[in-house]
Amino acid sequence: MQHRPKLVRLLALAVVMAMVLAACSSAEPESTETTAADGTDDTPETTSAPEPSGEKPGIVVALGDTVNIIEPHTFRSTAAYAVTDALYEPLLEQEFEEQADGLLLGSRQKHVGAAAESYEIVETDAGGLLATFNLRQDAMFTDGTPVTAEDFKYTFDRTILGPGYIGLLLPFIGIDSPDQIRVIDDYTLEVEANVQSPLFERFMTFQVFGAMNKELLEANATAEDEWTFQYLADKGAGASVYTLESFNPDSGVVLVPNPNYWDLENVANSGVTLRTVPDANQRALLVQSGDIDLATGIPPQLLTELEGDENVKIFSAPTTGVQYMGMNQNIPPLDNVDVRRAIMHAVPYQALLDQVMFGFATPAAGVVTSTMETHDPEIGARYATDLEAAAQYLADSGVDQVNLELFVRETNASDQQAAVLIQDNLRQVGINIEVSVLPSADFSERLNAGEMPLFIHDWYSWGEDPFYQMRFLTTCGQFVNYSNWCNEEYDALVEQGTFSLDPEVRADVSSQAQQIFFDNAVWAPLWSADRTAVTGRCVTGLDRDYTLVPGFKYMTKTDSC
Amino acid sequence: MWRYLGKRFLISFGAVLGIVVIVFFIVRVLPGDAAVVRAGPYASPDTIQEIRDRYGLSDPIGQQFVTYLSELARGNMGTSIRTDQPVTGEILQRLPASLELAFYAVLMATLIGLPIGIAAAARPESWVDRAARVFAVLGSSMALFWLGLLLIYFLFYRLRWFPGPLDRLGITTTPPEPITGFFTIDAALRGQFDVVIEAFRYLALPVLTLGFVLAAPILKMVRASMIKTLASDHVRTARSLGIPHRQIIWKDGFRNALIPVTTAIGIVFGYMLGGNIIVEFLFSWPGVGRYAYNAIQNNDLEALQGFVITVGILYVGLNVIIDLLYAWIDPRIRLGGKMAT
């Protein structure tokens, strides 16, 4: 018994010494070789960052959510989209133009070959489009297998016939059959659309149409998993800039340059490590301290605090996304257009831009946002706060008392802040709002079930096409038309604009549609959030394309700048 | 003793079965449709139904339960609708991170709470006792996230004494080949002492955060239990016989106070078993706490079930271990006498 207290003391001393030693130690152990984790291997075993190749630095990125699934035709988290963007190279890409702040912004007008060395798009006699893509003969998958037209054919077939969501998008460019995708020879692919849509060329830049290794996937297909959706949940099968070194959903992902990539010499880094750091404040601290090179998803208020820090750079570029408050016309009194107009004019638009988004947003000003092509600024300007007009509309509605519930997501702090400001303003005109904050799953279910009278939601259209946006969000019967609004004249205009290549026709038709949308007070369009990112001071090469997913190919950093 | 243990195991098995049944039905009344979340914004009715069919969510509840039980008997806790991965594998992958954090946090809490509690009890109403009580109040009322934020800001960002909240090891460090899943132990067993030190450095801030807060209940229990024991007849007798104070404290006081202290430490450890969501969130710790949080947000039923059942099994196992400790501490239990309460 006499020895036991001594033993306890010795043990305590040992632990304290270990902690002190740990605190004083600054040595970083050397990394060792890691095992590959592409489609040819099973679950990866290691998660260390890549060894620098030559003098190129490795890049560390902190993302706010986890990389849940990296199957490219499944809806997944934002972080997962960043990974698949790095793994799958499409036929085309946007030409990047360097902005004053160093951001590489993808052009809406100019596309260049990516996996395709050259291409041609012509109008067909049947009123459609025919694209011929000549593939690069030096493009290879990570295992050295050449990328051929058969691989792209397989990819497109998979989107049309497989269980993913991409098949829902293809009608926008007039593709609904595998017969429209044709292999001419090993390196020549034809894609024929049966309509003429400006989105056709833009779609060819999307990562979801990036080449997939047909031979590998067919070898791993099973009766239960015919299209290898489950097989690819944690593996890559692409031929893009990077290959998957390791994948740990809660820790992170390590990407290393594809050794067989056709443009390897222009890859500006030796690899990318993506880490999940759920708390935005910690992401900001880590980029300030230099432990990470890029952080996304920093809230606007925190961005304003970072603005004075010389150690970081803040990139902020307008997007065409829209944050809106929807009004469900299936729930009275929101079926009354004057009630909706009252609500629309009572929303404090400028206050939302100033006090919720802290200037990191532009006015949405309609379903076609102020940053989107064919936006009509005259109509957009009418989405203004006017409490007198709001009160008048409410009086004209004949509805005595308006009590409504406004639903927002628990995971979106900006929406919650906006809800409070909206609630206050609506109260001033006699509309009582109760704000309900719901977890994501509950919010999604109730939104889909049409149970929410008022809700704040957001949308971003890949390809940034106004008619795509209008069609998905606001035409009759669309499953994401949560406001349950239906106007046949509007639908006809949207249909016309969707399949017109004439800019003047599109502008005119879009303007008419926007007017109808405003007259019917379908939404209160709140803001169009900028896409923001924070990098270390000496980090360059951040790019932004149609998908708003950060690309890493050109990212690099220097020790001093 | 063996009859006692056998009875404990039977009760434990029944408890686990009860947990499985209750959890299965409770998670299904949670609001939110997992299929809708998985389908995303392009959630057509057909897509949602296809997802429901794929994950068996359209089957009658009874059939789902039978299927789940039969799979669980084979160690299969289903497939996560969020990641499309087997839940069993995902939990086993994350559990060591949470257990390692829990182990060191409880160890630190015990190393803080135990000696301070004993010292306070040995010198009632002294400055030591008063300081201990202040510490206990501070620890009990301290918000975990606030303490964690302070530690990160000052010890990482300002002073750079410890690394940032970026996982269990540095970006360029390869984790040791797993044996226990504890990086500190596995690296030591593999002779990678630099990795041991690095693992401790990354553990330091979350362990400090948890240890400080968890020390409070341990300290209070130790102090209260010791005071009661030191006021007992047998201790008074020992004093009157001139037995040294130190011996009375350790042999007569502490040993007899160990049962409730063991209970307190067990409760604290049990609380930690499910992972601490706040700390794991703050420190980007890849444990089961964050896994459970993501499962709740996405109404990932299988993941949620798997998490609760795993924690339940661990908790039941922990209680069995505590019962064994009781038997070691209290000879009356070991010899089949009156059970300690």
C-alpha cells in the first residue's frame, strides 16, 4: 500500500513530462510513402499530404463540410464537388481571364478545349446542334489507359440511363437518348442535340460530363450496382489534373497530380490536401496563421474582420445565384396577389445587403438576378422597400389579419439573420411572422411537401443561363417550384427563350417574363451572394468557373511576396 | 463472484437488446425525410422514390426491423444514406479518435480532480479547500466551446504553443499503422516517437478543454466522499490510535471513498463515449460525435442507429468494467458479501 501513492505520483509525473515535451517540441516527423487510392485500389489507408515534386508547393484547403460521396453523378456536398472537379475532366473548359485581384474568372463567352483538343458546333437542318469533338491523343487515365471516345460515350450514357440526377438536366440541351452520342473513331466524338440551346456548349464544360474509365467501371459493375454508383462512392475513375491519393470523409482528401495528365507541366502545385474544418472561425484562424492556404464558406461578418489582416487575401466575385423568400401560393392568404405584393415591398432589401451580407452580395432584383445576362434593370429596380405601398397592398387585399410562419435552415446563419429583419419590417405593416428554424432534413422534407408558407431558400444555376433558372424554379409543375406558382404565358416565354440562340430575342423574351414574375409577386428576391474565398497572402491562381467550385490546377504559393 | 458476473452479463445483453429496439423505432419518428435530403435540389418524386427503394425505406416498418435485426446479428449496421458506405466500417473508423480523446480527457480530469479533491478533503475550510471549491464552480459553469475557443486563440494563434484545430496529426504526417487506433499508442508500439509527440501536441488543446471541465464533477465527488469517510468512526479510531495522518488519508480515507469516486469517473467516461460533438466540431476532430451530428442533420437513420447502438454497447461494457473494479476495490463484493451501492 505504501508503494501505490508513489506509483501514482510517478505516473502523474510521466504524463506531465510528456505533455511538456509535446508543447516544447517543434519537430515535424517526416512523411513516408503513401499508397494510391484510385479506382484500382480498395479503401485508402493513409491520409498524409503529397511529397513536393520538384519545387512546386503543396496546397492545403479547408472546407466547411465533409466530402461525403465522390460519385460524380450523385448529388453530394459542396466539398465533394470540389474533389470530383479535380478528378474528372470534361471536353471543354472556360477560358480564364485574370482579374485585377488575381482571381482567374471563367469567361461566359469563350470556351477552349480541355479533354478535347478541338471542336466544332454547327446547326443541323433539323433545328438542333451537332458538336464534333476531337479528343487529345495524349490524355490518359491515372492507370495509363488512353482516354477515348468510348469513355465519353459511356459517361454520357451513364447520365442518361443511370440512376443519377444528371439525366434531369439533359433535356435543357435537347439530349434524351444515347443514340445522340456517337463514337466516330477512337478520338472523335459526336454529340447531337435536337434543340438549339446556348447551354449546349456550356454543359460540355461541366465536371459531370468528364470522362470516366469505361473499362474499369464495366469490370466492377455488378447486378446490384450496374452503373457502379456504389463502387465509385469513395473512388475516382477520371483522367483529370489530379488523382485520389487518399479519402477519409471526416478528415479529408489528398489529391496528387495525375502522372499521365496531358498538361502536367502547367499544374502549378504538387498536390492538394482538403481538410474538413467545420467551424468557420477556426478556418479563418488557420488561414491567418498560414496553416492552410485557402478557406471557403467564411461568413460575411467574419470576412469584414479579416479585411484588415495583411496575412490574407479575400476574393469576392459576384455570382448569379439567388437567395429568395418564397411565398407558397397553395397556402392562404398567399394565394392573394396583393398580400404577396405587400410582403414583397415590405422586405428590407438594402438592410439585408448591409447588415446580413456586409456588402458581399449584390441585389438579386428578380428571378433573373442583377448579375445574370438578360436581367432587366428597370424591372429589377422595382423590387424596392416601400412600407407605404406594402400597407396599401395589404389594405387592398381585403385580408384582415395576416399571420404566417417563415422557415429557415438551422445551418444557414445568414438566412436566420435575414428572417429577423424581415419579421421586423413586416410587423410594421401589420403582417405577423413567426420564424421557425429547422434542421436540414426536416426543412427539406417540409419544403418538398409544400408545407411552408414562407421560406428562405437559395439556388445557383450551373451555366448561369437565365432561362434554365426560370424554368427550374418557376415554371408550372417543376418539383423545385416551391412557391407553386403557375402561369402559362410565362412558361411559353421561358420555353421560347430556352431554345433560342438569338441574344436580342432572348433579352426581349426574358424581360417580358421578368415583368410577369414581378407583377405576380412570386418571390421576394433577397440577394445574390458573392462567391468568396480567403487565401494566404502569397497564394495565387485561384479560379472560378460556372460551377463556383474552386479549381486547384493553377494554385500555387511562394514563401514571400 | 462468478454468479455475480454472469448475472451482470445477462443484464447487459438485455440492456443492449432493449437499446436496439428502442433506437430503431425512435429514429423513425424523427422529422425529415432522408431520401429527400440525399436527392438534393433536383429531387423529383421519381428520384426520391428510387432512393427510398434502394435503402429499404419504403418497406413496411416490421420488415425493416426484422431485416435490421438479422443484419445486426451479423455485425452489419446498414448503409449510410449520406455516404453510401457501411455504417459499421464508418463508426469503427471514427471510434478510436473519440476514444483516444475521451481517454486522455478523463485521465487529465482524474489527475486534476483526484489530488485536488483529496487535498481539499484533508484540509477542510483551508485555502486549499476554498480554492478547490472555486475551481469546481468554474469548471461546472464553464462553457466548453468558450474555453475551447480561448485555448485555440491564445495557445495556438497567439503563442503558437500548440498546433491548430486541423485533425489528429499534421498535414504531412502519415498516421501509424493501426493496432489500437490510438495514435499515441500505435506510434509508440511502432517506435515512431516523433509521431507520438505530434499526436500528443494535437491532443493537447481538446484534452485541456475537456479535462478542465470534466475535472469539476470528479473533484466534487472525491471531496464529498473523502469528507464523509474521514468523518466515520473507523477513521476517528485510527486517529486516536496515533496512526500517521498520511496513512489515514490514503489507506483509510481514499480507499474507502473509491467506490463513489469510481462511479463518478465512470459516469464522466460514459458521457465522453459518445464523442463530444462540440469539441470535435471545434477542433475538427474526426470522431463519432461529428459523425452523429452529420447523421442528425441529414436524417441518416442507419448511421444514427449505428451510433446510438455502438455507444450503448460501450456504455454497458463500461458499466461491467466498473462493476469489476468495485469487486477489486471492495472485498465484500469479491467474497460474495453485500454488494456496494
